[in-house]
Amino acid sequence: MTTACVALVLLACAVLALPARAARLWSVLGRPRRKTTGAIPVSAEWRLPALVAFAITSILAAIDTSARGFIAGICCGLGVFFVVLRGRKRLSSRRSRSPPKAGQLGLACTCDLLAACLRAGLPVATAVGAVAATAPSRAAGALGATADLLALGATPEQAWEPALRCEDTAELATAAVRTAESGSALAVVASELAERARQAAADEAEAVSQRAGVLITGPLGLCFLPAFLCLGVLPVVIGLAGQLKVLG
């Protein structure tokens, strides 16, 4: 009976992992999928927690072939299912709450272009308006509003207020207010900001590559885990259990 239960668990795992028969057929034929009303789709959000839960249930049921082991596997699998599902929902909600930042390379290009315009002799308002069109989305709106206020004759504190409220241009706006009317000093600050933005982009790329390496090696370790349990742990447990039965 336990073998049949384990087989059912593995079959459910395969059903969750593989697409439906109609989906496989449409993918082979190269035609768009039709919308079906009779099929019950499995949510992609539930698929990974269900696979992890079924895998843990199968491993525990294989270690202890009695009904008690199968019940314990089901309880552990359900617990892991809800924990993984809760973690995925919390991670997705945290990602949706955090606003996306502009690319560091885009900000570096914007600061370089601003420094070049100021060194060429353009007024601050004209230079800021010129680079606003090539800046990232949020920085473009803030710099465009600042350029309009500078052209209307607002004070530096008033003109750079929109850029101060934007996280991507706050440091540049602070330096611009500090340097006031000196375009040459602002050009030096813009060049320094561009250099720091490029360094931050390099650090971010290195961090992403290291995280990708961890994410690649993690599933490989999980793939070897069942083999380790079956070939390394399970024989030892069975041998100890046999010795205990002989001694008993």
C-alpha cells in the first residue's frame, strides 16, 4: 500500500511539472493555444511549493515504508508547502513595493553629457534641458522640470527642488545648489558623479553574477540530495535498524 501511495505522489509530481496534453500538442504543431474552459489550470505560483512538498513527502515515505512514515511525510510536505508559498508571496510583494531604480550606467551617461555641455560653455538651464531628453525616465522628468524653472528665472533652491525629490538626481541637485551659478564647478561634480555611478554599476554587475552562480549551484545540490539520502543515509539507517532488531 505504501508503494502505491509513493507512486501516486510521484505521479502527481509529474502532472504538476509537465504541461497539459493539449499544451504539448499545440507546442509541437507550432499553433497558438486555444482557451479551454474545462481544464483546471495549475497556478505557477503554487507549482514550486507543490513540487517541493511532494518531493519531501516521497523521500520521507521511502525512508519509512510504514503508514506512520507516509503520514509524517504528508504532514511535513504540507508544512513546507505553506512555508514556501508564504515566502514566495512575501518576496513578490516586497519586489512590487520597492520602486525600480534607474540604471547606474544611464545616470553615468547623463552626468557625463551634462559635464560636457557645461564645459562647452552652455548655460546651466540649457545644459540641463539638453541632457533631460537622454536621461532615464524618472531622472528625465525631474531634470526637465528643473530646466524649465531655471529658464523662468527661479532661484537655484527652487529650480532644483524637483531634482532633489528624485532619488536618482538628488546628489546632483545638492551639488548644483551648492555651486549655484558656477557652471564649471558643477561640471567637475557631474564628472565625479558619473565615475561613481560607473563604479556602482560594476559592483552591481559583479553582485548579480555571484548571485547567479549561487542560484545555479543550489538546484544542482538539491538534485544530488535524493541520491545522497538513498545511497549514503538510507543504507546506514537500514543497517542500524537491522542490528537493533537482531539485538532485540
